[in-house]
Amino acid sequence: MPFLLHNSYTFWISRLASTMQERFNKELETLDVTWPQWMVMNVLTHELANTPAHIAEQIGVDRSAVTRLVDRLEKKGLVTREHDGLDRRSVKVHITGPGKMMVQHLDEAAARHQEIFLQELHPTEYRALKGNIQKLLRAGGIESTSLWRHV
């Protein structure tokens, strides 16, 4: 029996993620920020990371991608870099005041956009979905429990 595209969980999960991201991107575009740039600023604002390597780990991209993202955000005045006085290879990234204000607005927008989809679920269904997503991530070698704190 052939494996049909529409029987693929990967297809449907990807389609859902794309739809959710496209809708949020419309809000991001009004502020000249991309989805990956928002992720970097969100992680910095909520003090989950402050080095390129740790930011990369938090948002699931490689370090060189973070460097390019930080370059763009720095040009926009949304983040700054601080080099270690003893080891110039060591860099800390900090969110600026304007960056924090933008993240506050975008965090609220992200919550609104997510709620549009989650309102279809009963709280027990949401918790089950979260648990099942975490199981699938673990099966793929990604441990999300320390990152996914809130229900």
C-alpha cells in the first residue's frame, strides 16, 4: 500500500506550523522584524540566554545563524554586543530598551495568535497536546521539558 502524503503526520504538523507562523509574520512585518529575530529578542528579554551559542541552543539554529541575526538586530538598535575584556572571542548579547518594548508588544501578539488556534481545545486537550509534542520531540532527540515551562 502506498504511503500517501495526506496520511503523513509530518505533512500536517508542518502545515499547521507554517499557517501559525505566517499569521504571526504579518504582525512581525509591520515592525520590520522576522520570526527568527523575534525568537532571539524573546530569549534575551526573558533572560534564557545571552551568548550566541546559548541563544542558538534555545531557538534551535546554529551559532552562525545567530551571529547573522544579531548583526541585523544590532543595526536596527534592538540589541547590543559586549565583548569580554579578557577574551574577545567571548560575546554577550543584550536587548536594548527599544528591543524590550518591541518584545513586550510581540509577546502579547504571539499569545493572541496562539490562542486563536488553542481556543479550539479544552484545557485537558491542550495539556495532552503539549505532552504528545514533547514525546515526539524526545523521539527526535530534542528535550523540551526544561524550555517549555508554562501550561
